[in-house]
Amino acid sequence: MINPIAVQIGPVAIRWYAVCIVTGLILAVYLATKEAPRKNINPDDILDFILIAFPLSIIGARIYYVLFDWNYYSTQPFSEMIAVWHGGIAIYGGLITGAIVLFVFSYYRMIKPLAFLDIAAPGVMLAQAIGRWGNFVNQEAYGKAVAHLNYLPDFIKNQMYIDGRYRTPTFLYESLWNLLGFAIIMSLRHKPKFLKEGEVTFFYLIWYGCGRFVIEGMRTDSLMFMNLRVSQWLSALLVIVGVVLVVFRRRRKTVPYYQTA
């Protein structure tokens, strides 16, 4: 079993989960700042946005997690509600919060929201692919018990041996799905023949929504609401919204706004 603590300095513990999240964030910011000038956006706006959005997204992700497990947290002291190392955070809560902050930030900075979202989407997908490895270290976000995992390297197989059984590595499936989506976005986003304004974002909604819907159905630790998997409902909504927006934009015959280098 991998120690979830990467570095211990006196009473301060830096966990692998945090390392994965911060690594993904740094790469996402780097990609966004490189892409920003292509959309006539100041890279400093990206940095300003992250300084505001990242801490608020962590809070939003935790609030989302607590709300959908309220039967438990309503009986706990407030300190337990904010203890992200007990139970964790929910990606969808962070995405929803980040999207709200982005629209407000874009309004005050007079930035076109769709251009901003197109800049952010590839990095977000990459960050999600990296962040799932934090779940791997924590032995969470896994699926049902299976007889073996012989198709995986030993370090993954051994870490997925939980409570006396091998568990389906759903974290890995989602990480690889997001990594593939990132590769597709990066290969197509500067090709006006394939992508028009906003369609990097729409592709993200559809791709992530489809993958998450299927993979969430494999998990055994999903947040539930009225006996249904919350993330599957949200994933289906993302796909529907993404498809509708693509059809709407295509019918408007929007002129691609990407500029070739």
C-alpha cells in the first residue's frame, strides 16, 4: 500500500492527493497562458482568475460533497464538514463553482466567456486526468470486486487490493479517458475545419459527460440522491447541453475565430 503522505515536515503533511491536484493545476495554467494571446486575452488575466477560482472551487467541491452526503454530515460537528481529508471533495462541485467564477470574472474583465472557456477546457481535462491518481493513492473512487487485475502493472494491482479483494480501477479508466480527450482537443482546437467558436468547450462537455456517465456506473462509492447516482444525472445533462450547443452554433454558421500561427 502506498503511503498517502508524500512529505512530512514536523506536524505538516503534504499528501499525494494534493500533489496531484496542484500538478494538474500548474499544467492547466501553463497551457492556458500559452493559448490566451491567440484569443487576444492577456495571460495575466488567466493568473488572476486562477488565484480567485482555485480556492473557491475547492470550497465548492467540498460543499457539494457534504450536501449530497448530508445524512451523515448533519450528525457531525462543523469541523468534520470542512475536513477535506475525511471523505474528500467532488469534481462536479469544483467545476460548477469554477464555471460560475469564470462567467463573473469574464463580465468584469470584459472577456468573451466562450473564448475563456475554450482556453481553459483542455487544461481542465488534463488536470482531471492527473487528479484521479490522487484517488489511486487514497484507494478511493474504485469499482466492484474482481477476481484479478492481471492486465495491470503490479504497482496498480497491489494498490487496488482493498479489504481482501481486488477492485475495479475506475480511477484509471477515467484518467485514461480524460487523457485521450485532452489529446483529441489539442490536435483539433486550431483547425477551423473541425472546431468553431466554443466547440472546444462543447467537446469537453460531451466527452467528459459520456465517459463519466459510464464509469460512474461502475463505482461503489458514488454520492446518491433519491436512490440515483448524482454524477450520472449531471453527466447526462452535460452531454445533452453540449450536443444542443453544437447544433445551435452550427446552424448559426458561426465563423471560426481561431487564428493560425
